[in-house]
Amino acid sequence: MSLTRRFLWTLLPALLLLPAGPAAAQPETLKLGAGSVSLKPRGIDPAVPRAPHRTEAMLQRAAPTNQWYSALIFNDKPENIYAQPLSFRATTAGLEMALPKKAVVPTERRDVEIHYAHQDALVVSPAAFEPGRALLAGASDWAIDITMGRSADRFDATIAHGSPYAWFRIGRGDLRVRLPAAGERLASADPRALVLRVKGTPYALFGPTGVQWEAVSATEWLARLPAGKGYLSAAALPDESAATQALMLRHAYAFVTDTRVDWKVDGATGEVRTTFTATTQPMEGSETTPLLGLYPHHWHANASVADKLGPAYDTVRGKVRLLAAGSFSTSARYTGFVPYWPAVTDDAPRAAELRDVMKTDLRNARRMMLEIGQGPYWQGKGLLRLVKMLDVYEQQGDKEASARLLELLKKRVEEWFSGNDRKRYFHWDQDMGTVVAYPEEYFSVVQMNDHHFHYGYWIRAVAEIALRDPAWAARGQWGDMVDLLVKDIAYTERGSAAFPFLRNFDPYEGHSWASGIGLGEHGNNQESSSEALNAWTGLILWGEVNADPALRDLGIWLLVTETEAVKHYWFDLHGLVFAPEYKNVDVSMVFGAKYAHNTWWIDDPRQITGINLLPMTTVSTYFASHPDYIRKNLAALVDEQKIWADRGKKVDPPDIWQDVFAKYLALADPAAALAGWNRWGAVELGDSRTHTLHFLQSLAELGAPDTSITADTTLYQVFKRADGTRRYLAFNAGKAPITVRFSDGRQLQVPPGQLARSNAP
């Protein structure tokens, strides 16, 4: 990658001052405002892994880590790729394609996991030459191109999320199709189609006009291709009906060449509209409309597609339904949050207790900023921990403590952002297009895992510091380092050398992926969906404090979209996803090919459930849209703990993460949550007793969150008390007063830089 290409990034004009050319020495650091980022690892710190399995053109772009297909570019061993409904694996024998089937897998936890593994695959390969090493040749928003040619011989495939097809192109010769078992040929009305039933699954292969299908054996077929017509599409069928075969044939020759997602946020109504568009090339005939497979979060309660959906596939994400369309849209609603909640009154329940824990937490504040771990994840959690404490001290009127906490926070951020600390620093690998931090935690460098989890804490923490001291956090000061972290996890330019497009986020699946290199037979995965949502919250706040509407709207789109995906694939709130055999009411780990109730480090039920709740802050009110589910989930946790105990298991302390579950309950039943809070109980190390008790008291006073009301501003919340009256909050991050209009007709005047509160008459 040339220095010129690498450094063309408008955020960093200082880079343009560096000399180009092979003789130029690579600088070791790059100044960004008041901060500094290292351009190489220091000492024995590990380097970022390379992603060699890309074409020359793709090597000029930042490596697309943390995606559903990232294993392809990193790993020498072929790995499974789960596109839904199909799965693939690029091997030396050719491209495997399968339609995964459900398997119910019992566990030692006395529950089950649901697997949809890649197995019993068809293998498509050239007949005239051996396939070459699979390389990533192209990537659009939810489709990829794989090249498996050798020397001058071309063998390419395109696969996409939601597509029932794989599209193949070959430079010369015929195509070979190998089956995992003897296949039965089914009748087809079109000579171009070969329809087979293989181990109970119907497949169809669609060749060009003039193709000759030749049975080599019971498990092998050849597609004899006419000269100049080196293309074929392969599909798994949702059923064997004549109508389905005709549908699949009609769209088989509309080869997808590009996919794009666009989003728009309506600030007046809170509507978030996402549009998915696929571009095609008709290989035969005039049909240009593709068949798109819509996931549950696409088609559920979506009137715009309800009467247009066709056959469906059973998948790990529930029913993927076919839609004949070049584009479709979804709509969801942003329900708001404010950075912090106001002071609780002196006569509030347990007010004296709040004052006591505030004194204790203030004494321990420096230690609480980093109690465990030394790397960017735990330091980020420590920063947000103190920021949430700062909220309480400010609102309760303790100016001296507030000033002390603010200085602690700024000093710690400066230590990391300055680049002057030998062990704690950020490194931008410009060849790979990624920022990593040292000391490494959870393989965030050598596997590039969890960047959105880690940096989300930092972005949000600094954004909330900026609400108090905008000059300190300004761009040109420490804010440039925040911009760098934002771009690492949520860059919106496609095809750039600086960073990949939306590194962690999968626009079609609607949620993020955590593994950077995608290792494992079940594909990529994400555990803590709530920490992903915390990252998008940080983007919203950073956009607000910088008057950057594009960044703010990006954050809103990511937050709303991932929230909808979490409701389906982690909590199954609409009953469309979890298999009837699945025993738990929530999923804690979502993979490309399975879902499970477990964690990476322990099978304690409290931590299994809690990892998809924390950090519990003011934005966590998205859980409140389904209070009955909150009660159901907490009741199931009691039963799971009994099974845990029956297995002879225990955890210390036994009430681990008490604060997380108290806050979770408070979203549905504030009075019960406050009454059940044990001052001396366990608190998760990303939170404090001060913040937890204030959180519980606030909801006891304000009422449970009411997500049915929207507003024409970004930072707002509405609450509904047991007596039916509502409370309204709005925050103004700007420099001029605003009038906030709520969808029920209520209005609120909000001064600049202030939180305003209004009670319903």
C-alpha cells in the first residue's frame, strides 16, 4: 500500500506533510490534536495479524475484520461462512454450499443449544483445472465476491446474506458438481435447470441456454457449458413445489453485483428508516429483479412487504422469507435517552443511604477507576463507572466531589491518549486499517476482537466529559483521539484504505459481530449485545456535543437497528426465532450457526444473563418496552440458579452483579427493585453503589420508562408513574435554547447545556 493512498484521510491533514516514497522513514507516532497515536507496536507488544487472502485490489483497502466472512481473509484453513439461509466453505476442492438443518444439542448445563451447522454440502468446481486459493475479491454491504481461479483461469463466486443463490462465473471449460450422497433428479420444466434431492434437501442449478447436464455418477454431475457462457447459479430450495421451482428459475439469472444499505433518521418523529438495495446483472433474459431473503427483523410488522413475501427457509435466525424485489425498507422508532437523571429529593426513600455510599465511593474513586485488568476494556469500563458516579454527585449538588471526579477522569484519559505512557497506548496499523490498544485484553490485538465493546466505553465517557468541559474535549485537543476510535468501529466510507465500512456492524443481520478474524466452526459471534448498544450510545453523544448530525444519526441508526435485532435474536420477544426445544428465555451468545445460553468464561446463570444487560445506564430503557419479559427473564433466572446449585456449582459472591439485576427489574417495577436492593450486596466492577442506588431511586420517583412517547429532539426520556401521570426529561447539548415537543403534545423549554424536567399537570 502506498503512502499516498494510505494517508488520504481528511481527518488527518497532518499526514499529508509526511514525505512519500520508499526512502521515507516511517514515523513512530502521529500527533492528533493534544493526543498521539503510535504507528507501530512498542517493544514486545504483539502486532495486528495480517489478512493475506485478498486480491491485489482488496489489499489496497482496509481489511474487513469482524464480519460474517472475515475468516476467509485471515485463516489458511478453510472456515465455514454462514450467509443465511445458505452456508459455504471455500476449499481446495471447490466452493462448498449447503442448507443447514436444525440440531438440538444437550449441554452439561441441563439446557440445549440450537445448531445449524455446515454439513452435507454440494461442491462446485471447475472441470478443466484445479481451483486456486480462495481470495476475497470484493465486498459490498451484505455480499462478497470470492475468486478461486488459478493463474489465468477464472473461477469466481458471489454469495450474499439472505440469498438462496450462489452465483458462479468461470473463464473456460465446464463446471463440476459433487454431492455428499446419491442425488435423485427431480422433474424440471426447463432444460437449463438441474433439480436434485440430496439427503432430503432440494437443490437447483441453473445453467445458461444450451447447457448439457451430464451424470458422471450418482454423486457427481457435469455442467457442459456452451462457448462464451461461463456462468451458473446454484440454489437450495425452500420446498419442491412447481410454483417454487418456477419462482427460483425466474430470478436465477439476475446475478447480484452490488448491495447497499442506506439510513435516514427523522428528527421530528424518531422514525429510523433503512433501505436495502441490490444491483443485478441479467445473465439471460430481461429479469433484473433478485430474490432477497428477509430475516424476522426485516419482515416482522413490516406492512410494506407483508403481502409480497414468498416461500420461507428455516434458519438459525428463524424464518427467512423470500421477496422478489430490488430493494425494500424497514422502519423502527428511536425512543430517546438523556445522559443522566436529575437529583432525587432529600426525603426520597433511602436518601440517607445514598449520602453514605456517595461518601464511601468518593474515597475509593481512584481505585474504582481500574480495579481489574489493565487494558482498554477494563479501563474504558472504569471511565464510564466514574462518569456515572459524577452524574450523581453533580445532580445531588456536591460541587467539590464533582470537580474531583472530573479531574480524575480527564487525567486518566490524557495518560492513555497522550501516547507518553510506555505500556498504555493506542496503535494505528495503517496497513490493516485498524486501531488497537495496549496492554491487550481479550485478544483485541492478535484477533482484533471486541473493538466496539472496548472503544464504546471510551467514546461515551469522553463525550460525557465533553458535556462538562467542551474545550478540553474539542477537536484539535483530545477530541481527535475520540474521532480516531469512532472511525475504527463505525467508519462510513466504503472502500477506504483508512478503515473498513462499519467494522463490527453487519447491516443485513442488524447486529454486530465481536470476533475480528471469525475463527470457529459456527462462524462469527457476539455475546454482549448491550455493550454494542453502549458503543452506539457513545456515537450519539459524541455527535451531539460536536454538533455533528451525520454522526449523531449514524449512532441513532445503529442503536435502533441493533436494538431491534437484539429483541429478536437474543430475547425472541415476538416468538419468531427460538426453536420449541430451546429451554431458556434468552440467548447470551449468537453465532453464525448456533445460539446458546452460556458465556466465554463461566456458565453461572447470573453472568450468562447479565452480560447482555450491562452496562445498565439511562440508555438501558430500551429494555422497558416489554416489562412482562423482564419479569419472565428474572423468574427464569431463579430456576436456572437452582439447576446451577444442583450441579454442585457456586460462585463468589452468590449475589454477583446484584446491581445489574436490580436496575433491570426497576425498568418494569421500580418500587420492587428499590425495596429489594441490598446496600451490602455485590456490585459489578463497571458500576458503583452510588450510581445504582440513584438509578433505583430515580425510577421510584419518576416512574417506569414510557417508550410510547417520542420527541423532536435527540436527548429526551418519558416516564409513567403507577398513578398514570408522566414525567418528561430533555437535555440540550447545544449552545442555544430549544423547545422540545413530545408526541403527546407536551412541550419543554431546555436551556443550553442543561437537563430540563417537567411533570405532567
